[in-house]
Amino acid sequence: MTTAETRRELLRNIVADLEDEGYEVFLQPSKLILPRFLKNFRPDAVAHRGGEHLVVALVTGSAEADKDLPAMTTAVRANPGWSLRLIIADPTREQKTLSPERLETIKRSADEMAALIREGLYRAAMLVGWSTLEALGRAAMPAELARPQNPKGLVQILAQEGYVLPTEAELLRKLADKRNALIHGEVQTEVSKSEAEEFAAILGTLMELQATAA
């Protein structure tokens, strides 16, 4: 993966994280939507949530790429209601990559999800479902999904590439919120039988597509 591709992947995950926090995010915004005090800069993203406004900058350690950061920091701090979020990352550093799982292994994971649904363990089934979904995505797009994925970023890629329908993507984004709540300790988060079964049906379709392509 090239440096530019790695940077794009980092930014995609940043956007998904901010959306999880409830922000409306504009990636690499044009000058037309930037406030006057930012028009001389090129932030990687701006995000809005109610009366909160966020400027996002990816810090790579490159003197050329990061040269505007001090001036942009000063400009943001001078404007009430705005804050700066710096994401420290080095796109040139080798990052962990994951190899695609065998289809037989992924099927066992899908079968485990089905067994949990039969037992009425819908939250556990959903968590296994997310593992299965990422494995299926990586099997279909090993280069694009070589690194661990943010759930909503994964859904975005699958939807863009036509692997899931818009209505399916909508359900998966809702379940991504529930998945995040559960793994961060909100143990009372409810997952319904119908949600778990619809998730399993999406996985079943993806399994069939992958088996046909294999």
C-alpha cells in the first residue's frame, strides 16, 4: 500500500470515529465551506456537532506536510467554539496487516453466530457477526481491507463496492453503534432477534458471493 493510500485509510477511519461521536464530518473540505479564518489552510477535515466545531489535522512528521500546523493552531484557538484535534500518525511506518481467512473458517464463524441466535444470545451473536463481516470483507478485498477496520468504515467500503445494499448498510451502521456501545462497557445495550437474524442474512448473502467468486 502506498503512502497516499495509507493516508486515505487513516483519514477514513478518523471520519468513522468522529461520526461515532455524533459529528457531521467534511473530509478535505473546500474553501467554500471553511470559515474565513481557515481559508489559508488545508485541514484534513472539519466536523460539527451542535455548537461544537472541530478542525482535524493528520500529523505525519513530514516537515513539508506539517508546516502550516503552528499557524493553523493559533487561528483555531483564537475563534470561540472551535477546537483542533491532531491525529499523530506516520503513514510511512509499516503497520500490521492481516491475511484473508479461508472460507471454511469464516463459515464456522457464521455457524457460531447462528447457534448463538438459536440460544437467544443476540448481543453475543452480533459481536461474532462483526468479526465474520470483516473476515468476509477482507476475503473479497484483501488489499483494501488488509488492516483492522473501524466498523462504520468497513460498512462504507462494502456499500461503495456494491457488496451490501443501501438498506443493509443502514442496518449495519445502526448495529455498529450497538457494537461500539457493548465493547465500551454499555452492557445493557439491547440487540433484538430480528436485528441479529437480519445481520446473519446479510452475512449469508456475502458468503454465497464469496463462494461463487472462489
